[in-house]
Amino acid sequence: MSGGPANSFYEVLITSQIDGTALTASTTPTSIIPPAARFTLPSNFFAIGKKLRVKASGRITTVTTPGNLTLDVRLGASTVIFNGGATALNATVQTNQTWELEVDLTCRSIGNSTLATILGTGKWTSRASLNGPAVGTTTGVGVVLLPDTAPVVGTGFDSTVTNVVDLFATFGTNNANSIQVHQYSLESLN
């Protein structure tokens, strides 16, 4: 039928029923969702325009010299399809503060080897963000658009094989910062 609405659907592919392991005092990129929440996309899952949404929330603790936090979505342990960039953290100590992440991913190209690509944008909301409360206060919540630069496509990947979706965090400073996921979902939007 010409000119009619496209067939589409919304489906939650997976949710996490347990907390992820807390990432503390580390500058190593580390998965922050439980292994059971890492969803395996079937081979040839992607088509140009296919959309996924990653949602996560949890708690974060920071110190007076917190540095930065980078959140990224990966296929497997190394293929970064979305990098939120280094988000500056608030120098006011935050203890077990709530954070939320939402990332929309759109397939831009498909193919084998490294021909498939995804473009993503998102937002991270937390009192621990430098965009949150004024330095020296503990009230207020900041929203950071991710990335805080022009969006770019992620690392190319092979869409003709199975791919495991994962969420990683990396602190820029090795100190007592800590982040933990309490809720996570991966959604297919069309």
C-alpha cells in the first residue's frame, strides 16, 4: 500500500532482574550490566534504519576529585557502537545518588567485516554530573547530552553474525568513584 504507515513495533528484548557488579576505583573499561542481561542479537538482525534503545539506571558515588565518566554501548567486549564521551563529574561528593541513561541507536549501514555502522545519541541524568548542582551544593540534577559533541557513527561491525549488546563504564581517574546498575533494558523500536 503506497503512502500508508510503515509496519513497526516496540519490543523489550531483555531486562536485568539483578544489579550489575559495581565498578569502583578503576580506569579500565568494564561491563556494568549482569552477564544475564547481555542480549545476543541474531545474525542479520540489523537493517538500515533499525533502532535500538538502551535504558539503564542505578547509583553513583563520587569523591572530591572525581574526574570523568565515559559510558558506551558495545557489541562484545571491544566494538564500541556508541561512545558517550568523557562526562565531567561534580567535585561535590555524591554518595549513592541515582543516575539514568537513555541511548537511541540507529543502524546506518549493514554488511560483513566492518561495513555495518550505528549512530547513537543519548542523555545521562545525575546529581553527580558537573552539569548538576553548583559546586559546593548537593541539590539539583544535571542532564548531559551524549555525546557532548557532534554525534558520529560508532566502530564498524559485522551485521551478518550474532552480536552481544553490552553497556560499559570507564572512570577517568582511579579513585573511590563507584557506579552500579540497578535497572537495565534493551528495546527494539521497529
